Amino acid sequence: MKAQGRQVPVLVWGAALLMLWEAVSWFLLEWAEVPMAQSKLPYIHKVLATFGTYGGVLAAESRITFANAAGGFFLGAAAGALLAVLMSASKWAERLAFPYAVASQMIPILGLAPIVFGIVRDEEAARMLIAAYITFFPVALNMLRGLKSVSPAALELMRACAASPWSVYWKLRFPASLPGLFSGLKIAAPLAVTGAILVELMGASRGIGVMMLRNLYYGPSHVYMFWSTVIVGALLGIASYAIVSGLERIAAPWQPEFRTKGGGR
Amino acid sequence: MESGLLSSVKGEEAVREQAATEAAGAQPVMETAMGAAETTAAEPATELPAAKRTAPPGRRARSAGEAAGRVVLPLAAGALFIAMWELKVFHRLLNLQAYQLPLPSAIVRAMRDNFDILLSYAGYTLTEAILGMAIGSAVGFVVALAATAWPGWGAGSLFFAASLNAVPIVALAPIMNLWFGSGMGSRVAIVAITTMAAMAINAHKGMNMADPLALDLMRSYAARKRQVFRYVRVAGSLPYVFTALKINTTAGMIGAIVGEFFISSRGLGYLLSNSIKVAKMPLGWSCIVMAAIAGVLFYLIVERLEKVFIRWHPSRRT
């Protein structure tokens, strides 16, 4: 019952936004007679119709983009997690890598996309590399914070039980690091998709970004198709976030925000 | 009465500590990056090394050595990296040519030769990022306010703000170009959209972290809804707001640069993608260096502001 009560506003908001979109589109086209009105905000029902007609192509292309982004995402996440474990285990590694990891957070990483594409001419590899690179640092930083969030008392207990370093990690640090790991992954997932699409726009042969670019160049006759690709791109980003959030619920279900009652925030 | 107040203070402390650990995530981190040694004070209490550091008696001498290690080691590693790069170690390892991955000396030369244009373009890109971030963050904050004031319906709008966060920037670029022309406006719009969500979500979180006991206290003072917002919710959300602002500085720079890749005749992103197209790799790299410097500066300014504005906050007290 409660879940239903929460979903109603979202649904109403969604419906209202769609109606507003349709109304503004109609207003631009019929009343204001803005030049290129349909390119600026096309009728949403026509975009959806295009979705139906070309759904197969859109799905095939977005699968390529998504697969590349996911591949890079896993590579980057694995490397980031490895670096986090290294940094938590060795002070030297932390001192060496930590300032750079932090500085990299302040640098517009996506700006590197054309350069990476210039170095690695292979489009699949470039897409995966960018996605991996974008994923790497948020995951490393957030997981390190998680690994370090272990309570000193628990560590002392493990020490008192003469636990091996391996079991300290396995039983204490890894579970404690999961929330941090997932907050890093949630930051990185949509970014990885963005990175993959960006590389495609720089010049690839397949993927949703390529379709976006082509339909943009064809001009007003391909407006609905262009908007469909944009919506697909957005959906890919949202889907990646939703998948990671779903995994988080399965892997680390004890976090306060998942509680339905009690415990407060 | 007294015990009630006491526990209220305690509860507040706990909430603030929580806020502090979250805000501190970025905080102590910056100081290490800048080479300052006194990270100990700002670090969250839960971290392990803090407990270790308080113990030994000969701490002063050791911490001086530690500080040197903190600064010297990363710097040495960075210098070694650049030296290896200059000596073409990476080129040999990865089988690259100098025109694919330009040498640091060539990048520095390109920067010196084009310094004026790089500086003016960096200013242009930074202006876009700052304007867009200001607009986006303001809108995001208002959304958060509305969502807190009318929880039932406002939370729905928050869901859409959050999903905007997942929309790839590159998909926005062509649309904003159609809406706002190829001038500065389209990039400002891109940045505003990408920064809005982070602010809305963070500020909403901060406003709803308000201590229930503090709210009860306001109620017992017969405070108006507006006063509750002003003194409890908005004030309490400031650490979260600044966390969002810091996230948004980077997001803003990325949005501005990526927006310029496709539709612009000025700016660092334009120069970057253009010089890659005509195979002027050193110039492209110098754009990246410039963007990195501008990004770090922008971040440091926001962090400075944070220190000025929430000096009163427990997480900032030393």
C-alpha cells in the first residue's frame, strides 16, 4: 500500500510532463510558428511511433554501445577495486596513488576522449578504455573510503582472535567496503555510457551515438529518429544506474536507506 | 526538560558527525593533494590511522617525516612518470609514435606558443561552466526546497531530477544547440541541466537530515514553517549543498568542454577537438592541461567558499 502511495505522484508527474511536452510542441508548431519547430521539440507521440517502427535497429545499436560501456565499466571497476585494496593494505601505495586519484576527480576526464581515440584507433578498444578510465577513479576512491570505515573495535577483536590478514579482509573489510564500492559504481555507471557514446560521436561505425550523429546531419526529415536515439541514450544511462542500484540491494541489503521501518536514517 | 535538551544536543551531534564524515570524504583528500600535512584534524573519527597516530610519544618528529613522505613521494613518482614519458619509454612499450602521444616538452612548447589564445579560451569555458553551474545549482536547490516543503508530491519531481542525472551529456548537446543557438547559451544550458540533479538530490538529503528533536524544539517555540526552513533545514543542509557544489564544479567543466566539442567556435573543447582533427596533438594536450588547471582552480575556489560559509559547522571546527 505504501509503495503504491509513493508511485502515484511519480506517475502523475510523468503524465503531466508528457502532456506539457506535447502541448509545447503543438504551441511551437501551430501557434508561434518557430522555424524548425519539430526539430526543437517534436510531438512525443510521433517519436514514440518511430520507436515502434525502428525499435529493432535501435535495440541492436544500443546493445553494441551498452556492451562496450559495460565491458569498460567492469574493467575499470575491477582495476579500481584492486587499487583500493592495495592502497588500504600498503601505506606506500596509498601515498603514491591517492593524491593523483583525487586530482583526477577535479579534471574533466571526458575531455580525454578525443585523445584516447586518437591514440587507439580501434573503436571498440577506445570505447572500452574511456569507459574503464572514467569508472576507475570514483570506484577506487569510494571503495577505499569503505575499506577504511571499519570500526577500530572490530579490528581489535579480529586481532585478538589472531585472524589472518586474509580473513580480516574477507570477513570485515570487504563487507564494510560494499556501500562505498556501490556509491562509486553508481557515480560511474551513467558516466561510462556517456563516455562510450562520446567516442562513437567522434567517429565509430556502429552504436547508438553513430545513429544520433547521422540522423542529426540528415536534418529535419529525420527529426523523430534523432530524438528516438537521444531518448535511447538517456534510457541506457538510466538503465545502467538502475542495474547497479538493483545489484546493491542484493549485495549489501543492510544499509539504512533500504530499511522499510525502524533505525531512522 | 534538561535531559530532553541534552539528548537533543547529542542527537544533533550524531547527525552532524554523519554529515561530517560525508563532507569530509572530499575534504581531507584535497589537503593531501595540495601537500599540506595536517590532515589528521579533519579526518573522520572512524578512520583507522587516526587512532594509531594519537598513541606514540615521539609523534612530532615522526609526523614531520611522514609529511615529507606525503609530499615527496607522490611528487617523485609524478616526476619519474614525466621523465619516462619524455624518454619515450611508453612509446616503446605501447608501440606508439611521437605524433600519436606527444612528448611533454612538445606540449609545453605548444602551451608557450599559444598561451594567449589558451588563456582566453580557458576563461570562456570557465565562464560557461560557472554560469551554468550557478543556474543549475539554484534550480536544483529550489527543487529540493519544494520537495521538502511538500513531501508527497515534491518527491516525485525529485525522481525526474535524478533521472536527468543519468542522461548522457552528449545527447543533450545537439538539442541545446537547437534551442539556444551556437553561442554561449547552449553550453550554459547543458551545464545547468547536468548540475541541477546533483544539487537537488544532495540538498534534499541535507534538508531531511534535520534532527527531529531540533524540529520539535522549533515547534515548541511556535516557529513558523518559514522560520523552520530558514533556521533548521536550510542551515543544516549547507554541508550537503557544498558537497554538491564541489561535485558540480567537475561536472560543469566536463559539460562545458563536451558541449564545445560539437557546437562552438571558441573555448577549450573546440580547440581540443579541432587540433585533434588536424593532427596537432601537442596543442590538443595543452588544452587538456589548461582544462585541468582551470578545473582544479574552480574546485579550490568553491572549497574556499565552503570554508568561509560553514565555519560555524562542527565538522569544520578544529
